[in-house]
Amino acid sequence: MLKPLLRLFACLIPLATGALAADGGAGGFATKAAQAYMIEASTGTVLLAKNEDQGFSPASLAKLMTVDLAFEAVTKGQIRLDTEYPVSEYAWRTGGAPSRTATMFAALKSRVPVDDLLKGITIQGANDGCIVLAEGMAGSEQQFAESMTRRARELGMAKAVFGNSTGLPDGKSKVTAREMVTLAAALQQSYPNLYPYFAQPEFEWNKILQRNRNPLLGLDLGADGLATGFAEGEGYSIVASVERDGRRLFLALAGIPSDKERTEETKRVLEWGLTAFENRQVFADKEVIGSASVYGGTARTVDLVAKAPVSVYIPVSNPDRLSARIVYRWPLMAPVKPDYQAGTLRIFAGSRLLREVPLYTVQAVEEGSLSSRAVDAMLELGESLFFSWLWDKSAPG
């Protein structure tokens, strides 16, 4: 029997959509950031992509992974918000008042509750808060950093490496814009009760009041997180989340020349994302999207559907056509059970992948007779490596 091969189906869907600019924006939109990635949360539609898989130093953006591990531990009951951790001399010297970096001014040898450590990190970007939390949870910052990288892999962040809990220069920490959006979405979607830490306007510790370092919170954008960063030689970065009129966007920008330009560019990109796109349903709920070939079964094909209606965000102007492909391992081997994840629907605008949707089998296909399996074997021998299948789907309304 031949080894199953990857089979691609491509379907053209004539819907109004935007032509992509060279940097991955729609309708000629461009950003001065060196790396950029933005998605609409409910559909996962990619609205902007520029060098999104190119690594850069996370700087203080690394703190988002520190917060993720803490949120997870609190949610699982492994630690509590009133759990107290001691401020070691290392945490105090490296991230506290003597460090002259972002700090919550935790006093040497004091004990700080997890609740206040999280406030210090999410509001003030406190390096001492990160180290105290890392040492308290893992025994050492190095062990905690290893957990950060492992957690990144669990979230699908294949390239991310974290060398410490703070993002202070270490020569090896790297992330991508796509990965930081993945992390931001995980924080907001996995921990809705804890996510509001990021939007608190100020925090006072050790009698020192500091305002939230996120420059977007006061701009009437609907911003509610997350973090900013700066790396020598690489510029300024930000990971942002906004929610307005029922639409949530996650954005990562990096490689911006100045702090002022970072705020201005982030605001410009987010306003564009919130106003230049409209939601378009491509497939209805339970609509059969395509079919997959079945080898050795009582039927030669099985229908494929998504778990929910399939929608994408497309530009209001600059009409073009969407295209979609069904990708699965060809052929499926009988028996096939219903509700089996058999493939993926990939939706494109031009060459840019907008979103991916898992596809599931509708019906069962039982194993066929010996003679039918023999016929399928002969047919399989005659198939080429890849197949494409085109059809048109009229735009709704």
C-alpha cells in the first residue's frame, strides 16, 4: 500500500476583499515597524503581517510569559493571590531600586503577596516583581525561565526562547510578532478573571505610586493591555489588545525607532484595524465545505464541515477575491468515524493566509469489501502527488 500523501483542494470564493501590500497590510496599508502582526480575535483573521516570524529580543514583553505562568498557577490552585514570596538580595539588586530599571521598589528581605507582585508586573513592568515571583514559584529564576520556554511550546510558540523572567538583556531571549500575539490572546482568553490586571491605571507599593506604563490606556481606543518593551539596537516594541464595538484585536509591533513613534504608530494601526474591515461569513453553520477521499471504505468520499459558521474580516474597500483550500492527509483510511478532525480549511487573500479552520467528517465510512479495497489500491497507484479542485461560491447577499 502506498504511504498516504498530502492532498490539497483549492476553492475560489468571489467575495470583496483587499489587495495585500508588500508588508502584508490590506489596501496598501504600511507600517514603519520592522515586525508586525495583528489579528481579529473572534475569527482569527490576520489583518496585518510584516516579518511576523522574524525573531527579535522581547525585552519587557517577556514579562507576559511570566504573568502567564503565574495566572495558570493561580487558576489551577497551585498558588494563591495571598501567597507571599520573599525579596532576595538578587531580586532587589537586579530588578529593585538599585537596578535603576522598571521596579515596584520591593524592600530587601520583605515578603510580597502574589496579588501585589502581579500588579507590580502588569502595571509598572516591575523587574523585581518578576524575579521574586520566579524564585518563589520555581526556586530560581533560571528554572523559571526554562518553564517559560516550555510553556511557549505548549502554546504553539515554536521559536520563542526565554532566558529570564524580566526580559533584561541576556543574549539569547528571542520571540516573534506572531508568537507575542499568540501569547496575548492566550492570556485574555484563558484567564478572563485575571486579565483585568493589565488595565489598572496605577499601583502603589512601598509608599511609591506609579501610573500604568501602557501608553494606550488613556487614548479612548478600547485598550485593555498588555506591555511595552525596548531593546538596545532593536528599538521599541509593544503588544496591545483593544476591544471596541464587539471587535477585539491583538497586535504586536517591534523595531520602532522611538517611544513617541511607538505610541503614534500603535494608535494608527489599531484605528485602521478597527475601522477598515467588515465581517463576512463565508460558510454557514453545518454547511458542507468539501469532501475528502477515503481509501478502502464503503464510500469513496466523506463530507467535511466546520464546527461553527466560518467568517473572515475583509477590507471595506479595494475589492478582490478570497481563495480557500482544504488540506488533509490523502487519502483517509477506512473506517472513518463521524466528527473526526480530518483536515483544515485555509482562507487566503492573495497569497496571504487569513485564517485556518479545522474541518470534521460528517458521516461514518465503514471498511469496504476486499474487492472494493483492491479497486481503491489500483486507483491510488494512478493518483498524482497533489490534486487541486476549484469551484466558485457566490457571495452572500
